[in-house]
Amino acid sequence: MSKSIVAKLGLLVAASMILLAASLAFLAQRGVDQMSRSVEQVAERMLNEDIKNKNANDERSAETYGKAMSGYLASIAATPLWDFDEESLQNYAKDMLNVPNVAYAAIFAADGAPMAGEKKEAAHIKAFTSDILREGKTIGSVEIGLDTTYLAELTKASEQTRDQLIASFSAEASDAESAIVRRILLFAIGIVAAVLLLNVIGLLRVVAPLRLMTDVVRDLGEGEGDLTVSIAVKTKDEVGRLGMSMNQFIEKLARLVIDVIGIARRVGGETRMLSDLSGKSMDSIELVNGAVEQIVSLSETNAAAVEETNAGVTEMSATAAAVAEAAGQCVQSSAKTSEFTKDVARRMEEVANDIDAVSLRSQENRTKMSALAEAVDSIAGFVGAITGFADQTNLLALNAAIEAARAGEAGRGFAVVADEVRKLAEESNRAAREISNLMTSLSGYASESIKATEDEERTLRMVVEKAEALQNTLKASMNELSSMDAELNKVSDLARTQSLSNTEMAEAVNSIARGTSDIVERLEGIRRSTMDAREAFESVTEQANTLLEGMEEMERQLGQFKV
């Protein structure tokens, strides 16, 4: 990978957090702007309402003021009006003009005739009237014209004050807005830094076991795996469960490899012993073959002596002493032949015992090789389970990637983790295939070894059968030699006593000749059987060497694992 998963996720989280911070700053700016405008609008409405209320109060005050002035003028004008003191009425009306905001003051008689002052008409003048009472009777009226221009000036002053307050508030709100945005930005930067730090720490905790599992699977796939390693699992999430499964797989694989190596070494040792026993058996067969050749030579000598005896008997020209001497030589040759035959029988019995031992070793080897094949099949089955687990992990990673894609921006980190898990599953699948190929090779070696062992057992059974046949033949030969000794003794007795007829002597000599010929033929059969046995043992030795090479190759392949 060009970049580690931590770098990828760190960049992704950093970009996400920066985008989030920018979004928060933008939203905060908008929120503060809206809040500032809202507060400004509320303040403006409140000020407008206050101005409106103040104007209403001013109008009510002006109303009260006008009524009060007209009432006052009516009260002081009652006596002059009753006395028809126009001068005083004029003075009262004139003095009222000195009162603030009074535009005019007029006094009228009961019939409405003007008594003092002058009424004015204008839009900004508001008239207030009051009756002049004398002893409860209306004797006239007064009218005060109140100039309301000051109300407009008050309203204008209030509006100016309002505008100044709003401008001041806007400036303060802008400063407060800037301060709030700065605080939000600082807070967002702090949150981003904290989240980035927490994400990096979390990612390191997640990625560390994934990296270790990737290294272990890669080493297993390359055939140089350390089966003593244990993945430290501290979590109970998907990564933790994957690590525990990987530890179980490594532990079981280590036990199986140890068992297979032990079986291979034991089979190799047994195979070496089998090869040594085959070599010893071949040496014994060579000795037997030499002894048989000596017996054949002696038998041929014996046959020649018998022929000489037969010629002596036929011609009857030789003396009985010559016949006795020839018969004695035959007896000596027969005795040597019997001795060699016994030695051959003894050696054949040793060969048969060696063959039985080799057959027993071969059966043990076949049993161990069957156990080895079962162990290899068990490893292959477990590797198949790991392959299925890797496929399921790959499917889960694919589903996680789909869900992360649906989650959008917030799911990118999970998508990267899912991609790394998928790669780990593919690496596990590849390593499982490598191990499966190795187990296939080991299974092939085991099958070939079992087949070679079965061939050895069949060959050894044939050798045992031939050895038993040789033993039976030797027993028959020994019986023939015993019969021949009896005949030779009989001939010797006949020659010494010369009491028997020449016909009986000739028949005895012919019987000896036939027995000698049978012995020679049987000895030839024994020699052929020993040659067959030698070839069989050579085949056993060759197959044992092949089996030993296979065991050494298997041990070398398994030796790549550290257990």
C-alpha cells in the first residue's frame, strides 16, 4: 500500500472535521446574523412601540393640559364676566398667551358673543372649551387653542433617539457577533483537534491487530510462518473476534504441523531400519546363494562318483574294494551335501525371520503413513474452513462497504476499514490456498508412501512364500539326502559283503543317481528362488529409499514453519 490505513483514515477524518468546522462556522455566522437582525428588529419594534406610547401619552397630556388651561381660564373669568369687566377678561386672555403652547384664548358670553381674545384656525391648533359657571349656572364659555407642534418635535426627537439607539445597538451587535464567531471557531478548532486525536488513537488500536494479522497471513502464505506467534486481542468487536479466530487457527495448525513432523521423522527412522534390514537380508541371500552353489558343486561331484560306482558295478571288472571306496566317497559327499543343506536351511530360516521383521516394520510404516494422511486431510479440512471464513469475512466487508456508501460522508472511515478487512480476507484466502497446495503435496507424498509400503508388503509376502517354499524344498532335499545316505551305506555294505547280486547293486546305484539328479534340480530351483528374493529385496530397498526421500522432503517443507 502506498499509504497506511491510519494515514488514509486520518486524512479522511481531518477533511471531514475541517468540513464540519467550516459548516459550523458558516451556520454560526448565519445564526448570529439572524439573531442580530432579529434582536435589532425586536429592539426597533420596542422603540417604535415606546415612541407610539409616548406620543399617546403626550397627546393625553396635551388633552389634559388643554382641558386644565380652559378650566382654569373659565374659573378665573367667571367673576369678571358676571361683572362685565371686559378689561380683566382681556387681560386674562392675553396672559394665557404667555402660557407655553397656548396659541390663543377666547372668552364668550352665554349667547356666544366674544368677550375677550381672538379664536384662530390652524391644523396644528387643537381647541379646548370649558363652560363658565356662576352659582351652578352657565354664564359663558372659554376656548383655549393649544399648539400641538411641540408633539411633532417630541416625536421627531424620539425617532432620532431611536435611530441612535439602533445604530449603537447594531455596532455593538456586530462586535458581539464577531466575538461569538471567533469563540465558535476556536471551539470548533478545539473539537476538531480532540476528535482527530481520538480518531488517530482509535484507528491505531484498530489497525495494529489488522497489521499483525496481515503479516502473519503473509508469512504463512510464503511458507515461512511463525506458528508460535499469538495476536494480542484486547477488544470484543469484529477485529477482536477475527484475531481470536486467527489465534485458534495458528494454534491448531501448529499442533498439526508438530504431529506431522513427528510422524514423518518416525516413518523416516522406520524406513531407514527397513532399508538396513533389506540390506542385511540381501547379504544373507548372497551367502545362501553361495552355499547353494557349493551344494550344487558337491552334488555334481557326488553324481560323478555315483556314475563311477555305476560303471564299476556294470563292468564288474573292478574289485569290491574299488566299489567300496567309491561308495565311501559318495557317503562323504552326501554327508557334506547334507551339512551344507542344513546350513542353507538355517540361513533361510534367518532370512524368513528377517523378512517377517521387515514385513512388521512395513505394516507399522503403513499405519503411521495412514495417520499422516489423516493429519494432512485434517489440515486440508481446516484450511477449507479458513477459506470459508475468509469468504464470509470478504462478504461482510462488502456489506460494510455498501452500508458505509449509503451513510455518505459519515461512512467513509468505515468504508476504508471495510476495504482493509476485505484485503485481509483476500490475503487469508491466498495463504489458505498456499497451505492447501502444500497439504496437497504432503498428501501426495503420503499416498505414494502408503502405495510403496503396500507394494513392499506384497513383495515381502511373495518373498516369505518363496522362502517357505525354499524351506520345504530344503527339507525334501534333506530327506532325499538321508535316503541317499541309506542307499550309499547299503551299496557300501553290498560291496563289502558281496552277498548281493549285481542286479540289486545296479538298481541301488541307479536310485542314488536319480536322487542326486533330483537334488541338483531342486538346488537349481533354490538358487532361482534366492535370485528372485534378492531382486525383491532390491526393490524393497529402492522403494524404502524413495519413501525416505519423500519423508525428508516432507520434513523439509514442514520445517519452514516455526513451531
